[in-house]
Amino acid sequence: MLMLHPAQLPSGALMAVDPGEKTLGIAVCDAARSLVTPVTTIQRVKFTPDAQALLKLYDERKCAGLIVGLPLHMDGGNGKRAQSSRSFVTNLLRLRDLPVAYQDERLSTFAATEALIEAGVKPSARKDYVDAQAAAVILEAALLRIKEGAPRFGGEPGESPGGDTPL
């Protein structure tokens, strides 16, 4: 079930996905939504095995909802990558009806790379961690939106003035 805002997701642990062409970065938070942890990077093969790997982690971590990064253009517009993320969610919801919300992921990989540099991760090892770290950045942004609450009259990027269009 596609939610209009992350604040509409049920309480409990959440999983975030940074969907890329070659990988799916995965991060989770605890049930209290106070600790975000980068988990893994799934190497993409085909949709069904990719979705099965994601759903297995979702179930193992007892997640209550899924946040999917939406790679919007810097001006807030949609492009091929955003459409690819939306298609991934549409197909995933055909396999299982999950509570899903989108989160703008602009600059998440940049922020993830900066965090890895600050943590002292060597350049040669960063590629192994950057997608999961980017998913953690996406999840942290969604948790901030949850704390702010769902907008009543729009105001979110990508939403209509009535607030009825998901990112």
C-alpha cells in the first residue's frame, strides 16, 4: 500500500532502499525509530530475485514499512531514475502488499560518501558501503519527516497543493 507521507507508515521498524541500476542499498531502523543502521547492498540480477532478497531482509528485521529513495532531479522534477524507482515499487507491491512511502534522495550518495570519508573508510572500500550508507541517509531523512508529521495542506516537494500526490 503506497502511503502519501512516511508519517502514515505503521509504527515499528522501517527499512529503506536506495534503488540503483546495479544495486539496492539497504538500511533499517529499530522499532523505536531512534537508531538507523546501514545493512547491506544487494547486487541486482533480475527483479524477482532482487525483490525476494529485499523481502527476506524485511521479514528478518521485522519491519513495519518500507521507505524507497526517489531520485528526483535537483529542480524536483522526475526523470528516468525516478520512474525506475516507481516501477520497482509498483512491481514489489504486486508481490506483496507492504506499507511503502517515497523519500526524496537527492544528494544521498554524496552525504553517504562524506560520512564514510569522515569515518576513515579507505577509498578502495567505500564502494562496498556507499549504497547501504545512502539508504541510511534516506531513512534518516524520512524519520525527520515522520517527526515533523504529515502535512495538512501540501508543502512537500512533489506534492500538489492538496497534499494528495506522493513524492
